[in-house]
Amino acid sequence: MVGTRIEDYGLIGDLQTAALIGRDGGVDWLCLPRFDSAACFAALLDDEAAGRWRLAPAGAQVCTARRYRGDSLVLETDWETDVGAVRVIDFMPPRGEAADLVRIVEGLRGTVTMRSTLRLRFDYGHVVPWLDLEDGRATAVAGPDATVLSTPVPLERDDGDLLATFDVSEGERVPMVLTHYPSWSSVPAPVDAEDALCDTVRFWDGWIDQLSYQGRWADQVRRSLVLLKALTDDVTGGIIAAATTSLPERLGGARNWDYRFSWLRDASFTLQALLGTGYVEEARAWRAWLLRAVAGDPADLQIMYALDGARRIPETELGWLSGYEGSAPVRVGNAASDQRQLDVWGEVLEALHLARRAGVGTTDEGWAVQRALLDHLREIWREPDNGLWEMRGPQRHFVHSKVMAWVGVDRMVKAVEEHGLDGPVDEWRTLRDEIHAEVCERGFDPERGTFTQFYGSQGLDAALLLIPQVGFLPWDDPRVVGTVDAVGRELLRDGFVLRYSTDEGSEGDGLEGSEGAFLACNFWYADALWETGRTDEAVELFERLLTLANDLGLVSEEYDPSTGRQLGNTPQAFSHVGLVTTARRLSGEPTAKREHA
């Protein structure tokens, strides 16, 4: 939406989908009924013509204040006007049967005239639904999608929009409930807004009570964990990378990708953050999701899947949307699903290993799948791949990919040694040593004293900072210290670490243009500074990174120091995982990966 910064948005969700709400009271992004469905509000990627729902005092532009209620995803937005004050309470109750967007207007002082403009545009702003007003409720139907708006205030239809103007006085509460349902079904009964509010707050209070972290940055960790939980699908067990698509990595550029899918890597990182802070059920649900998704030949393992485990997520450009601040194209689906990324095998086996350590027992079926994954990894680990960052240029022998292949083998060895599971552990130990030796020989530049992005490369990659985190080498190894120094020397720009260089003349990534500072890499750099004895620098960087979150604690994928703006899809799981993990490390807690070092 033109004029609205990424950090202006707050997120609400029901563990199946999520909505972004701006400071002006507009819901500018919502996919129904789940995260990877087509959006019915897509103003985020165009303008209000693509669909949005604005609820605000008449004539008001921007709210006075906003906050989440406690540790929940209930968003409270306050408006002060010349004649009074109101609060809009937005949430999505995680009831499972249907997707509901609930908005309650509460009068705080005086009498305020409110205006609601509901512009539903299904299929990412492409389809105007048929509207019907009857018996105090409004239905909208387009193809397979239908919604019903239930509210006690009068509604009127205006050329495809639903409008309402009403007064709210001190002490009054006016609900508006938008419910999605399949168009071939009967119209569902609306939820009771006040009961749903109580249930939603109770759910989040109960969930956050499981948190084990009580360190110095508890408030930020609590909010990040709630946002990570909000990116999980309570029905399938899948975990998405972010709630949005096509928010650009550089304003006006074409690095715009769809992150509403379950990357095995991103989900593994999310589980590490959750398991490390006391959350086990999510790991149990994700393991069940994983076994369904990867069922069959392990050679067919993909790096990402749809939330229901579907494999086909073709990439398409939506030409009728202009993109966020003109950053076209808008993409849905992701062609990277067809890439080979060797590190994914290691990430999956690492996540399952950590789940075992947390008490999630191993089933015969689960262990058989893991052995099959390792057997295939044994066949392919010498091959080049597209790497962690999904390079769209030529495949390379990326050092991080080889290190994670080592991790996959190492965790299987530990499964036998620590948990008594069955397997040819001597053969696995030999393979582990073979991978380790090759990486140290071919992936390290002795003249510069650093590991490199890929074999024979002159470039660096911030993912090299994970080498000691996964236990490949200890933190005090000179090769690790040299790599940390090199990353700081060659990838630091304006005080922030890039994931790799996209400067002219660099080895690049096969794409045009540059990008912002990838925030997860900066959390990794803070970890590395801390573990290599530069503790003051680590804390300074970490606390500077915390200031990049918006007023509601949301962090996106990247940051542009030159404009002071967040970039990329939001909220980004990778970034919030980094925040949680670094907070634990700097608080003196052992992190999941640190235990291997």
C-alpha cells in the first residue's frame, strides 16, 4: 500500500492464516482460509482497489497508539479525536472450524463517529464478489470463496463495497465479525465476539505460560515466540517462513518472493527456537507433518512444501498488481521448490535429533525415514547445489551445504550413541570424517585464513558463521576465528552484515540488483562475536538489532540502513528465530546448536 511502511503493520492470526493491519486501521493483507490461499485483501501489494477493510474514526488518518494485549495476538488500536476516544480490538480466534476476523469498537470517551469500508476482492484483488444484504448480515460470494459479515450496525452496499457509519459512545462495544466459508456450504453461525475474545486471550496466555526463558530480554523473546507460533498451522503441523509474499528485498527491485510455504530449513530453525524455550508439541506436530510430506522416495525430497504437504507450488506472476511501492513483479508460488539444497537434509536430521533430545520419542516409521534420508545424502553429498540462499545462478559446491551434510551424518551417529537406535554407525562415522576432511581441505582459504562461500571461491557467506554453531569446529579454532574476522571485514556495510556480496564484480547470485542486510545473519554475527570473546560488541549489536523491530515487536527479513526501513516479507521466522537464539546465548543459556559445539 503506497505510503505505508512495512514496519507500520501489526499481525493477527488464528494458526491457519494471518492478517496485516496498518496504523490507519486498514486490513491490507489477508488470505482465506489459510496462509497460502489467495488473498481477499491485497492492498499491501497495490492499493485499496485490490481489497482492504478500513475501520477508523471518520476523518482520522493514523491511530494514536496501539499494542498487543499482554502476550496475545489481540491487537488494540486507540484513536483520540476532538470529540472523544475509541479503541478497536482486532483478533482472529483460533477455533479451527472457520476463519474469523473479529473487530470490536469500544467507546472510551465521548461519542465518536466510526466508518467501516469493507472492500473484498478475491484472488489477489482480481475478482469482485457478488454481495447480498439480508437480515442484518452481508454475504460475499466469488467462485469457491464466500464470507459473511455479521454486525449490529446498519450496512449499505456501494458498487461492490460494504459501508457502515455509526456512533460509539463511552462504555459501548460494537462488534463486526467477518467469517469465511466454502461457497457451496450453508452460511455458518457467527462467533460471539466477546466470547471469542476471552477464548483467544486465554489461549495465548496458556501457551506463553510454557516458556522457560526468563533472561534479560524476556519481553522481546516472548513476543518473538508468539509470532513464531503464529506462523504455524495448527491443523497440518506445517510451519511457514513468513505471512506474506512479494515484499521486496530492495524497494523498486524484482527480488520479490512468496514465503507462505513450509521450507524444511526454516521450519527446522523455528523448531530449534521453540524446543529451546520449552515448546515440544510443535515439534511433535511438525514431525508428523514431515513424515507425510516426504513419504516416498527420499530422492524426491523438496526444500519446501505447501502447508498441506503438497509438492507442486509453481511460481506465477500476478501482472494486475503493481507491487509494494511499485516493486514488481508480484509472485505467488516459488520456483526454488525445484532446487537442490543439500543443507536441507542436515537441517531435517538436526531438527529430529533435537526433538529426540527433548523427549519426542522416535517411531519405527520415523527412524526408517531418517535412515532413508541419510542413505540418499550419502549418494549426493559430493554434488553441487543451489545453496542455503537459493542461488538462481550456476550450482556450486557451497561450504555451508557440505557442513550441513556433515551435520546430518553426525546427528545420525548421535542417535545410535545416545538413544540406542539401530544403524551401521561405523560406516556413518567414516562418512562423517570424510566430509569433514574435504570441507577443511577444499572450503578453507589458508592465505586469507577463512572459509569461503564455495570451493575455490574468493567470496564469503554469512552462513559460514554457523560452522561452530553446529559443532563442525570449536569456536576457538583459528579457522573459525579467522572466518568471523573475515565476515566482519568483508560483509559489513553501514554497521550490518550482508549474507553475501552483490556488489558489481562479485560472484553474485544470478539476480539483478542488490538487497538489504539479512537480519538473521546479523544475529549469527552477534553470536559469533560473543563466542569468540568480543562480548561487548555482541551485546551492542544485539541491542541495536532489537531497535529495528517495530512498536509491536515485528521484524521482517531484511533492513536497509540507508533509509532506515524494514525490507522483505514479514514477520520473518528466520529473523525472529535469530532474536530468540541470540537472546538465550547472550543470557548464558545453552542453545540447541551450541550443545553440539
